[in-house]
Amino acid sequence: LQDKLNKAIKTLKGQGRITEINVAATIKEVRRALTDADVNYKVAKEITDRIRDKALDRKVLISVEPGQLFVKIVQEELTELMGGEAQGINIKGDPAVMLIAGLQGSGKTTFSGKLAAYLKKQGRSVLLVAADIYRPAAIDQLKVLGEQVGVEVYAEPENKNAVEIAQNGIALARKTGKKIVIVDTAGRLAVDEAMMQEIEALKRAIAPTETLFVVDSMTGQDAVNTAKTFNERLNFDGVVLTKLDGDARGGAALSIKTVVNKPIKFISTGEKMEALDVFYPDRMASRILGMGDVISLVERAQQAFDEDESKRINAKMRKNQFDFDDFLSQLQQIKKMGNVKDLLGMIPGMGKMIKDLDIDNDSFKPIEAIISSMTPKERSRPDIIDGSRKKRIANGSGTSITQVNNLLKQFDEMRKMMKKMNTMQSSGKLNKMMR
Ligand code: GDP
Ligand code: MG
């Protein structure tokens, strides 16, 4: 979907001036891209008609930057199509009960752990309940995740009655004063009647505050069909879209919202416990349009970053005093934020570039080793690093002189870039660019 929309919009972006024919052709491309992404034809026509009207209304044709204005209009319409505002989850109740439903492998157990961590971070007391009675391994999986995020897991490995387990878990939460219970359930590989009856019975028995349907965004049209079936039987409250770190770029988000008319509440973008974001329709629209999910990236960065440390480093950047110690500290902070590849994928234009690249957190190891082999003086004043020092650093870090040279060169370029940004910022140019 992204590629197709990009192509459509490129037609416009490439031209300083556009004609009415251009708009019509672009609208047609956008419509085709939407229907290709499983958006119902009628909906796709409606939205593109609205885009055309708005485009004419706002005089896209004679505006200074027709392409950009057009992109903005498409983005607004996509945002509207995906629900407009972000929708939170309801956590009122004593305890509030979250029922997690979906097919096997969709990411229910992983999401249960993430949701527990997310709520715990907000200062709430959470109990995880393992109600997957078919796979003993699923109980262990949840226990491992619970331990990882510091949330208690309730399980009854011998009990084959999911309703009983869930009810006992809720009773335990009430007794121990836990405010939120997350019930992880069993799924099947495909929709079948027995599973539907089971999850229906579970919902009836525990009357959850929120029933969340988890779906793998990589499964395309199947995701939409599965959502439809589950919604007919469960009348769930919200959708969790998983594996958005893969190739899927939001087609599923567009279609599911249209077909079941339930809000998407969370998106999951990786296997790590931190890789969970509240779903913002406007950000997803930007992501679909290939602008990158910059705001999510910034928010996640803020969560993981030590604020004082960031302030200190920012001040040094402004004064052009950024050195290798700061660089090392930043690397360590980035690693705390989760998988590097997930994060880089959110930077505009990066997604495509790094898709085939083999980056993981280990890629930083040689860099860290090199910096660790520098003396404090070398770290703060890299310009004193001459040939013999380079040799010593390479030996000490188990790298080569070429690797040391590369790092020094990259670091120098980074500093130059920072300097440039500083002058732009102070002259107000950067602000203009960001707008
Ligand atoms: P369940 O059967 O529905 O409970 O699914 P699991 O939570 O066990 O997840 C199935 C597989 O998908 C596991 O290997 C997870 O690590 C992986 N997974 C879950 N969510 C994501 C995600 O957002 N991105 C990626 N890349 N993998 C995920
Ligand atoms: Mg599971």
C-alpha cells in the first residue's frame, strides 16, 4: 500500500504546478492503492471523492506546494477512516478484567505481557492469568514474561477449565487488592466452532471490562476476515494490531477499522516487552504515507531516556562539546529503548533502507569496545588521536585501525551535523523546515 500511495503522490510532488488531470490521475491511484489493501471499494470511493473535493476546495492546484497539501489532505482522510482520535482502554472496575482473544500465533501472550508492563508503568497493580489450557508451554511463556516485567502470573497447570481458572484468578486479584486482571487465552490456528464457543463462554462467565482482539497485521485479507468473525461472536471492544515491525504497513489497520468499526487500541512492533504503542490514527496515516512514525519514536525515546542525562547531553550538543563519553551514554540509552531495527524503522525514509540490513543490538559492540579503549582525555578530545594512539586503541579493543578510523570519521561527521543544526536552530531555519 505504501509503495503504491508513494507512487501516486510522487506524481504530484515531482511537479511544482499540477493540472486537474494530474489530480484526477492521482486520486485514481490512491483509490486503487486502497482497494488493493483490502479496503472495501465503496469506502475507497467515498474517501477518494472526499479527498478530491477537499483538494479542489483548498485550491491545491494553485497552492505553492500542491504535492504537500495533497499529502496532508490524504493524511487527514486516512486518519478519519481509522477512527480519528486515539481510544484508550477502560480500566474501571474492581478489578478491571481484560480478556485477550485471537488466533494462535497472533501475539496474545506477548501482548498480555506488554500490556501488564504498560499498566504497571502507570503505577497500577496487575495480575496475569494463564487461561491457555491446551499448551502447557503457553503457561511457562507467560510466566517468563511476567517475571521479566515484574508482574505476578496466576496459573493452574492441572486444570482444564479455562472459565474456572479465570474466575479463580479474578478472585485472587480481589483478595490481594490487584486492580487489573489480564486473561491470556488459547487460540487455534484457524477459526473453528469449538474455539468460538469456548471464548464466548469465557466472556459470558467473567464479564470482562475490555475484550481485546489480537491480530497479526501480516496476514492481510485473512486478518480482516478473522476480525469480522470474532467480532460477530464476541462483540469485542478493541483491536490490537501486532507485528507491525514487519512488511505490513497499515493496510490491515485501514481495513479492519472499516469492516468491524471497532477502534484499534494498541499496536505491537516487536518481540521485546517495550515494543507496544497506543494506536494513534494520525500517526498510522503518516506511516502509511511513508513519513515515518516520528512522534511514537520520540515518545518511546522519552520513556526510556534518563531525563537528566538527556538534558546534559543536549546542552553539550548545543555548545558543540559532544564527546565520546556522551556518545557511549547515548548508545546505551538507545539499547534500553528496545530493538534498534524497530526504532530505526520509524525514522522517515529509513524503513525501506534497513529492511534487508542485518542490524541488531550486537552491532554496537565494536563501537563500544573502541570507545572503552580510549583514555578519558581521548574521549573528550578525539582530535588528539594520532596514528600511534589509533594503533593502541585498535589493539586494546580487538578491532582494526580501519574500524577505529571509520568510527572517528563518523563521529566527526556527526559533530559537524550537530553544529550545522545548531546554527540553523539559532537562525530559525530549522523551525521553518519542521513546519
Ligand atoms: P499467541 O499464540 O497468540 O499467544 O502468540 P505469541 O504471543 O506466543 O506470539 C507468537 C510469536 O510471535 C512469538 O514468537 C512472538 O515472539 C512473536 N510476536 C508477537 N508479537 C510480535 C510483534 O509485534 N512483532 C514480532 N516481530 N513478533 C511478534
Ligand atoms: Mg499464547
